[in-house]
Amino acid sequence: MAFDPRTWARLGPLLAGGTELAAGVVGGVIAGYYLDRYLGSAPWLTLLFTVAGLAGGLGRLLWVLKRLEKKQDPENESRLTQRD
């Protein structure tokens, strides 16, 4: 089953948002782990950086979803006025 270009254009930002969420969490775990090893404070910095990465990734995902919603609002409004 082949997707048309419009489908890929709609999926792209969602895939990017999911990837950024995962990258934030993984980056937080890695940074926290190595800082814990260097400073000898295990597991506190790993936990702190993991939560910070999760918060940053979720914030970025919500930003992408909000942007998509604003982009689709004019389309929805024009469809509603056409039906009336």
C-alpha cells in the first residue's frame, strides 16, 4: 500500500515529535549516567536528567501538536462553512 505525498506530509511532524521525545529521554539518561560516574553521585543525576529530558521532550511534542492544530484550523473552518 503506497502513501500519497499528503499522508507523508501529515505524518512527518508527528514522527519528528516522537523522535524528539525519545531523544530527550535517551540524552538525559546518558548525560546523567556519565555525570554520576564522574561525580560519584549515582543514581541521582541519572534520575534528574531523565526527568528533565522527558519534560523537554514532552514540551517539544506538545509544541509540534499545537503547531499542527493551528495549521489545520483554517481547513476545518472552511469545511464547516461549506456544509452550512
